[in-house]
Amino acid sequence: MFEAVRTNPRVAQVILALLIVPFAFFGLDSYFTDGPGGGEVASVGGSPIMAVEFDQALREQQDRLRNSSDGPVDRSLLESEALRRAVIENLVNRRVLALYAAENRMVVTPAQLQQTISEVPSFQQDGRFSLERYEALLRAQGMTPAMFEARLAQDVRVQQLALPVGEGSFAAVASASRFLSAQLEEREVSELKFPVSRFASEVKLTDEAVQKYYDANGASFERPARVKVEYVVFDEAALQQQVSVSDEEIKAFYEGNRGRFGQPEERQARHILIQVAADADEETVKKARAQAEDIHARLKKDPKQFEALAAEFSQDPGSSSRGGDLGFFGRGMMVQAFEDAAFSQAKGEIGDVVRSDFGFHIIQVSDIRAATTRPLDAVREELRAELSKQAAGRRFAELAEQFSNTVYEQADSLKPVAELLKLPIQKTDWVPRDAQALGPYSNAKLIDAVFADDAVKHHRNTQAIEVGGNTLISARVTDYEAAQRPPLDEVKSAIEKQLLAEEAGRLAAERGAAALAALQKGESVEGDWIAARKLQRGAPALPGNAMQAVFSASSAKLPAYAGVAQFGEGYSIYRIDSINRPTLAADDPRIAAVVSQYSRVLAERDFAGLVAELRQRYKVAINLPAVQTN
């Protein structure tokens, strides 16, 4: 029961993420039993991670990416090798931590779960835990309380491992103070520029130089081979358009799955809790029961006192301030003894004193929501789409081999398979060899197939290539152009521009370096210095190499000088006129902030080290098939 709770902000602040977390964290029990269906995609210390677990984790991560994006998410990202690898690595890390927690007998008690759940801000209303809000959020995520508690328990176990590591990582205050002082250091600088444009007129290019560059770098101007392609896509979406579902089938499915379309009975109750531990001694239990029985007797005489007595005596801080009100709840959401009593009482009735693992309860059912079922007409089209998808999935499994055989056996044309399976033949414009996608399908294997000799020279169909979940493609090259190097005349102007920029940049760097050397000797140099400005090490306002040069320059004698070449822009000299190093008080709050940040970095490093060590101990093996994205 989720109202008898107390505070644990250190853990609670991270639990909300479980509702939107990108990965599926299953309860510890599920880590040691095979999931339904699918193969084994990884093994950790002999404990398998099944494909069904991976698929669920991947879907949740994909949904999270979609929900966090301002616009459509690139399909290739959602089905990329990198994303799938990140998901399986996370599942493996979770598994090694779960094994370690089990090995060290780390447990999460019901009281810890209640305590954590009640502190989640999104489960609260007006600063108090709201059971209705809690239930609604779980339903929106497609979870039952049991599912959520299993995931939550696993996350708390991980916290039990992570917190000691984090608390054992700390940064020295003196080091943080020196670091912060260096970051806040200010240098007042002026800049003297030697831009590339100033030296362009001095560059004299010859035809021989252009020809030499063309001969040496001709491959960089080469246009890759390219093809025009026609292709057919065989997937569930194509089959779904060919599937019809009758009203009789929809009705039969509805009748056989009525539980899916109903809202089970819910009850609203208030209670008064007298806490007593499950393993309390007999004297303590006797005393608590006597107090509960006394309150119960007073309520039997005057039921209208319930809210007042709950506020005065109930030891459930989450509900006592609301007169003991727990809101609406369904079966499976309360501890068994409490649930059995609440669902056996009539509306308004004050039942007998009930004992649970939390103590003694006096329960009054204040309202009842009868079970309801959505009518068939309200879900008809929803079921039609679902059954169509299921039928298409079955047809796909039946016809996938036929698709593959047809494009192979009748390799001179895609028309036979298109006519057989009623698939449209799609066409592309020119597709270069270095393309990442064919039409909307980003798949390296598919690109390789259309540029293979058999496809290019003989215009034969490619084999059926899987480019994603239940999606097969076969393509045929209709036109081909080999890689071509353009004649010099076509690229001459680009070469001249490149050589001009390179030579002018070399002259700018040469003149700038000479000027820097003169300044460092105490000599004067002609040029217009840009007005002085203050730079702070921790707030870069120049390119990285310029900032490094300015703050690396010796401060023994001012003005000091530093110079850097900027690619494509020329050369810059920086004159450091003054340096300001702040003096920090020992109690400066910024030092504490740096200590905190650096300690967090150290904690993350140490925790990553722990995970890496555990992965070695438990012998991780990843068998995730090579990903093919579309």
C-alpha cells in the first residue's frame, strides 16, 4: 500500500525517470528466468538476456527519442546499429549490477518502495501523494503497479550500489580552488591580424602548378560510379492493404478478449493505520491492536468521526492529513489483507480491524466504481486495424520465402514478383556509390548489392535484402555510369582558388611569424591593433588554439605576445597587456560548486570502473545480430 511512506529524497529524485526511461529495467526475478519467445541476444555470467527483453528496451528508447524530438526523427537513427548497441550495452550493465546485488544479498523492502514512490513529484498533487495521479501515470505508460514496482526495485538496488561509490569519490578543496582561480583569470589582449586577402595579390600561379596539383589530387575530383535503380518493397504495410477483416472476425475477437476493453471495479476508501512491524514482539502487537480496537469502537458509535480520528490517530502521514482518504484503487494495488477487506465491504461500511505487514487498519469504503466495458462499436475500427496488422504479419511470414525465391529464380525482371504479390515497382534517380540510402531505406548492404558486378553488368535482381523489421527489398539496376574524373578545364578554377588560398595563407603565416619574432625582441611592427578586450580562461571568446596561445604566454614580462595561424583566415598576433588573477575566499560558494562537479565526475569514473570490473567477473557475451537499418 502506497500511502504509508516516509522520506528518501536521495533515491526518490531519480525514480521519476523510470516512467520515461529509455531502457526496460526488469525486476530481479526476471533476470534469472527466460522471457517468452525470442532468442538469446546476450549472456551475463550464464544468465541470458532474451530477444523479447531487448526488443522492449529498444522500443522504449525509440519512443523516448520520438517524444523528446521537436520534429520527426530520422528513421535510420531509430534503427541504427549505434542505438541498438547502446540498448544492449545498457541491459548488460544492468544485468551485471543485478547479479552483483543478488550475490551480496541486497534487498528492497516494501517500505522502501512506498517511501520512494510517495516522494516522486509527478505522483503528488498539492504537495501530497495522489493515488489517482499515480495510477493514471502508470496506465499512460502501459504499466501495472506490479510492473512498476519490479522496475523500481531494480533501480533502487542499483542506487544501493552507486551511492557508496559516489560518496567515496571526492575532490580536494585546494585543487578546486586552484582550478577555479585559473578559470577566472582575465587577460587583456589586443590583436594584430595578417589576413589571407592581404597577400592574395602577391601569389602568382602557373599552369604547371595547376596541372601538377590536378595530377596529384585527381582522385579527389572524381565523381563516383552511380546507378539508376528500380526496386520492390515487401513488408507488412504492403500486405496490410491487401488484407480484409470481416465484422464477424472482429466480433469474435471482441467476445474472446472482453477483459481488454473493460475497466475493472475500483473502490475509494479511507483508513486509519496504527503501525506495527510484521516481526514485532507480542507485547507491541497487543498494544497496537488494543489502540486500533478502541478507535474502531468509537467509530462504530459515531462513523462521522472517521476523518477527525484519522487526522488525530492515523500513523500514515500520506493520508492522515486528508482524513485517511486513499483515493480510488483497483485490485492488485494494495497489500492483500487490506485489499480483501476493502473489496468485501459495502459502501459506507466500517469493517473490522485488519492487520497487514504495516500494522492495523480500520477501513471505510466511501465510494465504488463498478466495472465497465467499452462497447464493440467503440472499438470496432481499432480492432480492425489490429487484426489487419496481425493477418499481414502472418502473411508476411508465409510469403517472405516466396518473395525471396521469385526475385532469385526470375532474376531478369522485378515484374513477376510485383505481379505475384501485388507490389508497386519504385524507381530512383541517380544513386552515387557513396550514397547512404536507396530511396528512404538507409542500408549499406543494399547499396553494396546494387553496385555488385552481377547487378551492374548483367542487370539482375539483387537477392532479397532485409532492411529492417519484416521489410525485404530486391532491386535491379536499370542504368549505370562508371566513376569519372572530370577534365582539367572543368575543375581548373576550383584548383586555382585552392592553390591561391594555400599560398596566401602560407605568406600570411610567414609574415605574421616574422612580426611576432620582432615584437618579442622589443622591436616595433607596423599595423593596426584591434582595440583591447578582456578574455577569461573559462569563457572562450577566441578559437581554441588562440585561447591556448594567449593563456600559455609567459606572464613574467608584460606586454607578452603570442601568435597563431588560423586555417583559411591568415595569422593573428595577440598582445597581452595585463593579467588579473582573482583571490578567492576560502568560503567562496563557487569553490564548493567546483568540488561538487568534480566529485561527480570522479564518481562517474569510479562507477564505470566498477561496472567494467563486474563485466569481467561475470563473463559477458553479446550475440546481438548485425543490425540492418531502413
